[in-house]
Amino acid sequence: MRIQIIAVGQKMPGWVDQAYQEYAKRLPRQQSVTLSCIATANRKSTSSATQLQQQEADKIKDKIKPGSLTLALDEHGEQWTTAQWAEQYRRWLQLYPQVNFVIGGPDGLAPQIIAQADKTLALGKMTMPHGLARVVLIEQIYRAWSVVEGHPYHRE
């Protein structure tokens, strides 16, 4: 199974890139995770949030392969425990060649991206910076992998 994180926003602070890479390198080679960064829509004083979301949505759709599972990240989505993440991860391994996680830009995801996603997830009830969402997501992917593989990283 391949995992693709589709994230709006290209220039992140160094700590985001460093933390993301730390967890990404912990995953074994056979668990492919790629980060596909999409440029944030050009913010003009005349652009509405809806217009900006639509520009970003068009680029997001180009990254999603047919037949893959797509999970949109949104603060109003479903929240999972670690055990639920691990169970979902186990299921994805069996059912899908690719899983996409989509993280929106400063204005969030376009409603059509959320509607077309197979599921909407929340990393918590709080709004968080998109760079931090990348770090939390990759850590949870690593944690789910470690639970499924019996690695001692996760403790209950």
C-alpha cells in the first residue's frame, strides 16, 4: 500500500520539515509515504475564500488516482483512537493499493473535496496550523504501523 499526503502549502518552517522527515524515515521502505505539496492559491484582495478553495481543489483532484481511498482532514471529521487508527491501517493494507490524506490550505478544503472523500477525519477538535497537521498525521501513520507490526513504539 502506498500512502500519499496531499497538502496545500509548500513553504513550511524548518521545524515542520524536520519533524515530518523524522517520522517518515522511521517507516520501513515497504511502507511508501509521499508528501505531495500543492501551491497555496494566490491570495488577492478580491478573491473570496470559496474561490481560493476551488483553485486548490482543482490541483488536489489532479493528485488523486482512481480506485484509491481518500481521507479529507477537517476539524469536523470523525476522530479515531490509536486502536481505531491501527485497525483502519490494517484494513487499508488488505483493501487499497493507495490511500490519500488531504490537508487543506489556510481557508480549509473546498466542500466538494470533503464531499468526494471516502471519509472525513479530524486530528482533534481544535484548529491547528497546516504544518503541524502534517507532523501529527505522519506520526499517527507511524504509530498505526507500529501497532500493526507489534513494534514497541506505542504503549497503552
